[in-house]
Amino acid sequence: MPLSSTIYVLAIPFFMFLFLGLVATKMPRKITGVIGVLGMAVTTVWAYAIAFTYFFGNGEGQMLDGVRQQVVTTDWTWLSFYADKLVVKLGVLVDPISAMMLIVISTVSFMVHLYSLGYMSDHDGNPEKGFQRYYADLALFTFSMLGLVVSTNIFQMFIFFEMVGVSSYLLIGFYYGLQPANHASKKAFIVTRLADLFFLIGILILSFYTKTFDFKEIMGANGHDVCNAFTSAQGLTFMGCSVTGWALTFIFIGGAGKSAMYPLHIWLPDAMEGPTPVSALIHAATMVVAGVFLVARMFPLYVLEQGAMDIICVVGAFTAFYAAAVACTQSDIKRALAFSTISQIAFMMTSLAVSSANSKLIGGHEAGLGYMASMFHLFTHAMFKALLFLCAGAIIHAVHSNENSKMHGLHKFMPITSIAFLIGCLAIAGIPPFAGFFSKDEILVACYEKGIGWGLWMSMVAGMTAFYMFRIYYLIFFWKKHEVHGEHAPKDQPWTMTVPLIVLALISCVAGFVPFGKLVTWDGNLLETHLNLPVAGASVGIALIGIGLATVMYWKENPLPDKLATMFKGLWTASYRRFYMDELYQFITHKIIFQGISKPIAWFDRTIIDGFFNLLGNVTNSASFGIRKMQSGNVQGYVSYYIIGAVLLAAITGAVILFF
Amino acid sequence: MDYSQFLMMPQEIGLLVVFLLVFLYDTFMPTKTLKGLPLFATVVFGIFTIFSFLPVPDGMVFGEMFESNKATWAMKNILNIGMFIVLLQSIKWANSDFVSIRRGEFYELIILTLFGMYLMISGRHFLLFVIGLETASLPLATLVAFEKKYYESHEAAAKYVLTAVFSSAIMLLGLSFVYGLTGTLYFTDIATMIVGDKSLLLIVALAFLISGVGYKLSLVPFHLWTADVYQGAPTMVTSYLSVISKGSAAFAFFVILVQVFGAAYAPVWEWMLYAIIVITITVGNLFAIRQRNLKRFLAFSSISQAGYIMLGVISANAVGMASMMYYILVYIFSNLAAFGVIAVIERKTGKVTTDDYNGLFKTNPWLAFVMMLAMFSLGGIPPFAGFFSKFFIFLGAAKTGSVAIYVLVLIALINTIISLYYYLLVVKAMFIRQDDCVIPALKSHWTERAGLWICTLGIILIGLVSCIYTSLSDITSSLTSMFSMI
């Protein structure tokens, strides 16, 4: 498949969106769903072909002297102003990370499309309303996300950044009849939109100094030739920091909003109000890593701005710990998985931030390891977290509840789901040979290279990950015998929902053996990776400790967890209430912003601004009333106005010209 | 005579072929098959529209009276698109009971008026221009009177004929002054003759000429016929009058002002146009606010829109010309969408006032949606095409760099805000207001729906597909000889 056909990978979901959204609304639900799945299947095959061509093919300039090159396969000028001084382009850029993202997005999206055939067919026994709308929105999301990763310039990326935000909004609020879904979709949109405002400011600052939006023009083909405009702008300072540092920090805030970094994470747990397959696709595997992707895309600039990198590093490390701490106590399984997602994305962010781009060897490892590890973890995490969410969906579909107190002991009833979930847990906990082990190991190695403190901190979080994941697992599938509510005992779901679980579980088993260092690196050079035995051993050990602790506490029903909860009551409640972040936001927005800032602005708007427009309106209205006689309806009058107008025009002009 | 000169006017020849085909069908086909005439005419015209996108040679023919270049080609194509939508939307109406007996005339006359507009666009001699103008005007009077049964239709036609004749007379008087002073009617010759000659007579001539074309464009104070005629005429004819006829006149106006009076008289006519634009936009808005009849309301809105189109003329540069043509293209889609909806509802229920549209969204969501798009586009709300057309036309005017023009753009901007009031009033009626006697759910004919679909796509896409404006801009900036005079 020639790389120039990458554009069709985007085109198929886009036209599917138009078709499903406009035409198919009247069609039978089954057919709509099948069309959606088939369309996505074609997209997936195509994306795989593109990625295969890019990584293993030769020709079309994707490989030059053993270095992978960025290939721009489509390049349209969308807007151009002021004799091409301000040009906005739309294009398709294929490089290691975008090719990898094509695989991630299309795989997970296809699995979710297939899975939704079963999951969305009924809602607590009733046929689902808006089935067609659901598939149309999924297609829109897939298109937007694919467009985001292949963006050739930062402006295009911003457009697609907003579009994934919109489609996420639509899908979180899919059950728009339910109040919590409404609130959650609004919350997600407002929080990410606020972050995107910073992103936009960052774009404006950056492009003001570099005079271009284009990634290739700013960073050079492989990130090694950052343009002079950028490096010279580094010398300019604003409030003690370089302007480029400000720009990159603002851009990071945009990414932090989408990637749910502390303190902008508050929307993600609530976003679980959407249908569970949506959570798997958008809020676990693809959209939430948009921020990581953004930083990775502009990595060559970030390494030149160590200040911005330090901010990312601190935010990432803290978020990883914070989210893991919250995940340990949540009783809603989707919320627990959501916090786990936040924690894992923070792992990726931290890994990017500890990475350096120097070409010399550091501690026996080539630099850029953190970057590679981050992308690796993004890839494996997308697979096993989608798996976990889809398992959660299957369970919720079976027992009609999100609370783990309604589950317990499901292992006997849903063996396939249980095993798939276990594989997901082993992968995320970092047990070899599952996928998460390899990627997390690389991240930890990169962290230890940055400093022993960072390494220890992240190792501790990795241990907590193992603990809370197995806590969830045991509470769902073991703990005590399942009490059957209602008439039907829960069972494994139909094949449309089980097949994706099996496929993703298989991927989670083998994805760790992908030689990522040879495929995805920040500058296209190949990177030799070795298993760092001390780090690997330590991380497996700490994961085993976490699992062991979870086994002791949650394998069988026992009073130990309750005892611990009462012993550390304050801590437990704080963790359960997510350390009161939502309450803090409530306080800040309602008490400080609404009272202190919004009220005066509202007064100004209502009296001054509205007053001006009322004046304008009144003047207009009375003028309009005054001249209405002109339109008398008789032709003599019309002709009189005509001739008076023509003569006056001539007379005044003549007078002005002749006498002045 | 060198007959190969006809090769320079393929679009005119093609249009005449369309006319002849329709005429032959109407004359010789058995009466039973005449029901198919509207569809036949539309299809033939559609084919012609596609073929007329074939490139035409550049050059002047027939004693340099007729010019063909990329800009005239593009302008004719723009008009063709609008004409096609009008024909498509009028199929059902033309086959309705009391019009069907004359449907042949409708199609023949309307195509002939388009031919006249072609001559206005391409004419480089005042004689040809005036012939084109009259060819475009007189059949329209017949079309305005087309619904013989209605008193309003007669009245409108009478007013139209009387005022049109008057304005033609005034304009011809002005042209006779020009001829008297220069002894020629060729655009380029006049331009070279009047350099440095600032006689009062020529200023009067210029004022009369502006009033004559201003009449076609319905610029204030030459606009007073507009509301009555738009209201009385059949809706299809009104939509034709409001976009196609206006578009051709605007283009011809630009050519005349820049090419004939560009060199020596640019400050003079720019001043005149300045005053006209200010009062046109403002007065159009002020009247539009008070209208409750939608056709009348769109008449005043179109007066105001003509003022915006004139902003492209006053900038008198390549950007202004491109943005003017772009504006006309967008305006065609937006206005035809609005008139299309009005026509459907009028044909089915006879209702045409804003209050009748209360609660329309509940019963006819698609019609309400298209109408909303049209109103948003006319009001210039992003991301619809109307926003981009306004943006480019302001950009073109601001490019001249003079402070006076900046003030003009500011006035136009304020008027945009005022215009939003009445455009959104229609949207409010459809979506927010409730009524007991809502228009029932309608099933429009597929041709009408097709027309509305084209308009909807145009409104949504033209702004976003940037190559349309870019190619227009490339075309106009290649017309070096035209702008060399300024």
C-alpha cells in the first residue's frame, strides 16, 4: 500500500460518519451496526497496510541511511493570507509515532465497533435508542483522532484536538436523558476546553516567533534541525522565563487537559457516565493519550526547554501517585479503572519528560530511551486498558451495575471474561511476559537514569498499580459467592462482545515482544534496548508484593480491609473522595470565580454592553419608523426619489470637485 | 466577416442552443408531453452549466465590442449555477395549475434574460452593454406579471416597467453626454479621452450612469421598486431577480467604473459610491427590521446585501473583484436557499409572514434547518459561507488602506450587527416561538429538495473549501490590463 493513500484511512471513517449520521438514521439498527463495523474493518486493514509499508517497506523516502524519515504524503493549502505570509495547511504526515498511532486507534476502534454490536443492542433489556447516532459519533471520533495523529502542523492538530473534544462530549452525553451524563459531558467539555485555551495561546506565541505552524519547518525533518527562529527566541525572556518556555508550557497545559493530568484530571472519572465501549476507546486508549502524543510530537522543542520539561516531569510523577492512591479505594469499577488510566498516562508523561535527546550514551543506554519507552507504554497500555474496560463493560452488561458490591464471585459465571481481565491485570501490573512488563521496565530504567529519586518514586507507584488492579480483580471475580439478583444468572456475553476480549487479551500477551526501539524513536535512529536486570527484577518484585498484598486482603471475604479502613479512617475517606479535588473545584468556581469575578463582569455586560446595544436598537428602530413613508407604494414618489437622488449625487460631487 | 469570432463566445452560443432546444420542445412537441418541459429545460441547462466550465479563449472580438476572459467566464459560470438552482426549484411551480399553460414562456424568457446578462458582463462597448441590460430587463417585466390571476403580480409588473423605463432613460441621457464629450462608446477609448477632463457634464453623466445601474442593483435611493416587485412577483422570479440579475449588474458595474472611469475619475465615483453604500446598507437594514412579509423582508435584506457587494467595487482592485465575485456566489446559495424554503411553504400553504413560521422546526425540521443556515449565512455567522464572503469583501476594501474606507468598513460592520437582529428573528420564530396553528408537516417535491440540498452544501462548503476563493483571486489578479488604469 503506497503511503500516499494514507488519506483514505481518514476518509473512510469520515464518510461513514456522514452516511451513518445523515442517511442511515432511518435504516434498521442491525444494518447500521454492520456497516459501521465493516467500514471500520476496512479502515483497520488499510491502516495496518500503511504502517507495515512505513516500517518495513522501502522506497518513498521513509528510510535514509538507516534513519526513519518523516514523510508528508498529502499537503493542501487550506488558507493563505497576505501573499502566503500566513498559511494554514492541511496534510498527512507519516512518521514512526503517527504510523504507530494509526495501528493503535484503528485496532481499538475496530474492537469497540464490534463489541458495541452486542453491548449497545439493549439497555437493561430495552432496545437502545440512538443506536445509529452512536455509530455515527464513533466514526466521527475515529476520524478526528486519526486526523490528530497525522497532522502536519500545529494548527491542524488544534482543529482535530477540538474535534476529538466534541466527539468525546457527544459520546459521554450519549444517554442525554440522564442527568449525570449531562453533567459529565459538560464537565469534560468545559475542562478540556479551558485547557485548550492555553494550548491556543501557546500556539500563537510559538508561531509568532517561528513564523510557521509546520512541524517539519520548526523542527527539521528528524527533529535535529530546530529552526533558528526558535533558538533565537529562546533568548527572549518574559517574567523570568524564555518566551518559548512559556509557549511550550502552555501547549503542555492543553495536552494535560486532554490527558487528564493533575489538577485537570477531574473530568475523566465523570466521563465514565458514557457507554463503556466509549470509555474503552476514548477515555482509556486513544483520546486521553492525545496530550502525550502532543508532547511527543514536539519533543525536539521540549528537550531544548528544560524548564518546561521539569514541569511536565513533576506534574507527571505527582499525578501518577495521586491517581494510584485514589484508585486503591474506589468501589465503582469504571471509576477505579479511570484513575488507573490517569496514573498510567502520567507514567507516559513522566517518561517523556525524563528523556533526554543527547546523542551520547548515558549509563550504558542510548538517550531518547524515555521517549521510546513512553510510546511503547502508550501502545501496550492502549491494548490492555481497552481490554480491561471492555471486560468491565461485559460485567456491567451482565449485572447491570457499576458497583463492585453487586459483583463478587463472578469467576464461576463468566470464566472467559475473568481470564481476559486477569491477563489485563497482569499486563498492567508489569508481570513478564505480558505487554506491560516490557514497556514499564523501560520507563523505570529511564527514570532511574534521570535520578534515583525519580526511579524509586515511580517504582512505588508501579507497586501500587499492581495492588489496586488485583484489588479490583478479586472484588469482582472472587471475595465471596455471587448472589444472583433477578431471574438470570450472569454469564459470558455473546460472541460480538467476547471476540474483542480474546483478541485484545492475545495482543496484551505478545505486544511486549515488539522490538519498539527499532521502530519508534524520537529522531528515527535505531535504539538498542536491553533488559536492565536489576531494574526489571526490582519492578517485578515490587509488583509481586502488591499482588500479594491484594491477595491477602481481597482474595476471600475477610474483615481486614474494613479494619484497615477504620484504622486509617481519614486517609481512607480522603482517598475515596479523591482527596476532595471536586469539592475544591466547586469552592473555587462557585465561591471565588462566580462571586468575585463573574458577578462584576455580568453587571458590566448587563448595564454597559447591553445598554449600548439597547441604545443602538432604539435609535435604529425609531429611524426605521421615521423613514417608512419613503416606501409609499406609488410610482410617482419612487421616480421622484430617484431623480432627486441622481441629481443630488451629481450636484454635490460637482460642487465639491469644482469649488475645492 | 470573420465567422471564427463566434468561437470566442462559446458560453453565449451554448446558452442560445439551450434556448432553441426549449423553444423547439415547446413549439413542436405534442401537448401531452409538455408537462415534461420544465424538467427538460432544467436538465438541458444543467448539462450546459457543466460544459460551460470548459475553458474559453481570452480575447476581444466583434470590433473589440465583446471581451472574453477568465473573469467573465467565471462570472458567467457563477450565474449559471444560480440559474440552475432557480430552474430546479421552479419545476413544480411551473407545472402548477394556473401557470402550466405558459410554462414554455417562463423558461424561454428567463433564459433570454440570462443571455442579456452575458452581454452585460462581456460587453466592452456601451451599445452592447445597453442592449444586454434591456434584454435582461424587459422579459423580466413579463415574468414578474406571470401569475396573471393575482392583482399584486400586475401591480408589481406595472411598477417595474415604469421605473425601469425611467431609469433606462436617465442612464441613456448620461451615456449621450459621454458620447457627446468623447465621440465614442468604446470603454477603453472613453477612458483615454477623458483623462484630465473634469467637466461638470461628465460628472452628471457619471451620476446618471450610476443611477441606472444602481437601479438594477437596487441601491438606495434608486431602490424603491424593489420591495413592491419582490412581493408581487412569483417567488421564483423574485429569487431570480434578487441574485442573478443583481450579480450580473454588479460585475458589469465593476468593469465600467474601473475600466472606463478608473483612470481619471476614480476619486469621483468612489466618493459617489461611498455615499451610496452607506445609505444603502443602512436604509436597507432599517426597512428590513419592520417587515413581516418574508419576501418583502428579503427584498430589503437584498438591498442591504447589494451595499456589501458594492464594497468590493469601491476597493477597485483585484482582491476586491475576487471578493465581489465570491460574495455573489455565496449570496446566490444563501438567498436561493431562503427563497427555496419560502417557495415550498408558499406553494403548499400560501403563508409568507414571519409569524406563520412560528414553531416550524417542530413540524418541518429540515426546512427550518435549511432556512436557519440561509439566515446564518446571510447574517455572516461563521463557519458558514456568508462569514467568509463578508470577511473577504471587508479584507479587499481594507486593502486600499485609506482611512475613509476603514470608516466605511466600520459602518458596514455595525450594520452587520443590526442585520443579525432581523435574520435571527426568523430563526427565533422557527425554533423558539410557539403557535397554535403551526404549518403542518410538508412533503416537498424532489426537485425542490434537490435545489435546497445544493444550496445547503454550498453554504456549508464554499467557505471551507478554500480553493474556490483562491482560484477567483488568481483569475482577477491576472487581469493586469484592467487594473493598470488605476
